[in-house]
Amino acid sequence: MRGRGVRDAISAAANHPDFVLTATPIYIGYTLVLFLALWPTRRGVTKLLRRHDPAEPTDTEIDSALRQLFLRRLPYPAVFLGFTIVATGALLPYERIGGHVIALVVATVGLLLAEVITWVTTRGGARLQRQPVIPWWTITLAAAPLAVLALLGAATLLGQGWAVQLVPQAGTALAIVAVAATTYMVIIWLVAHRPPVRGPARIDSLLRARAARFSVLLALLTSAAIAVHCAARELAFGVAGVALVGALAASWQRPPQASSQPAAEPARGAASAATVEGPESAP
């Protein structure tokens, strides 16, 4: 009864004409908290560089990473504030917008804007040789659940009875799959083709690998969310389970090991740092 009363109160507030003005200060407060939580620090950047490469980071690398991470994390609070205000202004039923949906939208759009900002700020720099930044199996793993949902949704629209029972909300599922797949393909393309960041090559390699792994992780979590909201319970459990296991596998990174040997050629299909033609840009 208490939960129903809260939902009724939220619905009543959402229909009030001044609800946007009332909720905006709350959203701004949440945005400030998110902004402070994402603010990069020298200590955090140093730990991040050590996880990526066992070599001790230099002051130049730390300063470059701080600058790049600050620029890349700026879009997330802005997207959160804009999405919550727009959603409220459109009178979307707040109780139907779960926190996981908000998190996925903010993370996906924020990552896309971060790559666009990186592209714009590095435009006209050195030329990048095309090399893989993450293993191909992770991209295949992220695409598989989305492809399954798309095929089942199409079968439902074609009137296949067995598919209707699995994906009753086929139209919604197909629309979200199309938008999500297009967005993540654009992010991967930007990660692989954008010019290298101005600064040490180690920072560019780190940012590419993290962005690619994050996009794969978001694609898997998105497929799980689509299955939970648009598919039957049995299919939802299966897709969500596969997606979550795949997300753990894709986000797992083998700890780097220091080696006294000179740098070798990257293994085929493995994540590799960007190779730049020409002299390294100054930070």
C-alpha cells in the first residue's frame, strides 16, 4: 500500500504544471553530485595508468590523462540534467523510468559525446594507423543478444505465433535495438578512426581501450534491459543472464606484467595501443 501511495503521489505531481520547476533544483543537485563523483584526481589517474601499464607514470602522462579525462567526463552530468528535465517536461510517467534506464541513456549518450569531443579537439593532429583496440570476440559477444532480439521481434511482426509469446512488445524492442546498435557502432567507429589525443601515446591507447570496452559493456547491458522490459520472462532471464556474463567477461582485463623485453608486435585480435605516424604531439 505504501508503494502504491508513493506512485500515486508522483503521478499527481507529474501532472502539476509547475512540476518541472519544482523538480529542476533536485535534478541540478543530483547533477552536481555526479559531476563531483566523476572529477578525475591525480591519485585515481595514477592507479588507472598503473592498471593499464605496469610502468610508473610520468608527470607529463598524469597531467595529460587528467586533462583528457576531465574533457571526456564533462558530457555525463550535462546529459543527465538534460535527460531528466526533458523527460519531466514531456510528462513521462516517472514511475516507469527506472534508474537503470536513466543510467544506460546517460552512459551511452555521454560516451558518444565524449568521443565526438575527443575527435574535435584532436582534429588535424597526427594520422592514425588502423589497428584493433579490443578483441573481435567482444564485439561479436555484444552484437549477439541484440541480433537475437531483433530476429525474434521481426518474427513477431511477421505473425509467427511462437515469436509472439517470446517478444510480445516487438515494435518497442526493434526500435530500441536499432537505435542502440547504430549508436554503439558509431562509438566503435569513432574509437577506431579518430586522431590520437595530443600527448603521450600511452594515454591515447588507454582512452581507446577503455572507451571500446565500455561501449561493449553498455551494449550487453542494453540488450539485457530490452529483454527484461519487452520479452517474456523466460527469454528475459536467458538474454539477461547471457548479457551479464558477457559483460563481466568483456570488462575483465588481465593485469599487465612488466617485461624487460623490447616492445613486441601486438597479437592478432588483441587490444593494442594506437600507432601514430609522425612525431608525438606535445601535451
